[in-house]
Amino acid sequence: MKVQILGTGCPKCKKTEQNALEALTNLGIQADVEKITDINQIMDFGVMVTPALAINGAVQFSGKVPAVAEIEQVLQNQEKD
């Protein structure tokens, strides 16, 4: 599984990364976590408002800091697929 944090490094982007790492730890999921800070790469995902979180290349959240529980729910759904 690949988890990508899309953002320029603002406090909200850092919080999104913290929440994603916590969710992965809580669920015991091994994942490659990548931070993408290049605005052109972020736009390639179709993201216009950061922070954003993508799982396996698909944007799941954009423009807000998702709660740990929200990220866990999406991760669990990805595990089932």
C-alpha cells in the first residue's frame, strides 16, 4: 500500500501526515509513506487545495485535515479491495 501526503509543508499538511502515520500504526498496516511537496506534482493529482491524502494513487481527502478515524476507515476499505 502506498500513502501519499500532498502539501507544501504547512502545519495542516504536517498534521495530516501525523494522523496518517497514527492510523497506519493503529491498524498495523505496513505502507510506503511519501510526502509530495512539489506543487506541479500535487496538481497532477487534480488537487487544488492542500492538504490532501492519496492512497494507492487515488486522492481520498483534499482541503482538510482528516481525523485519524477517517483515515483508518479508508485504509480498512483499501485492505478489503
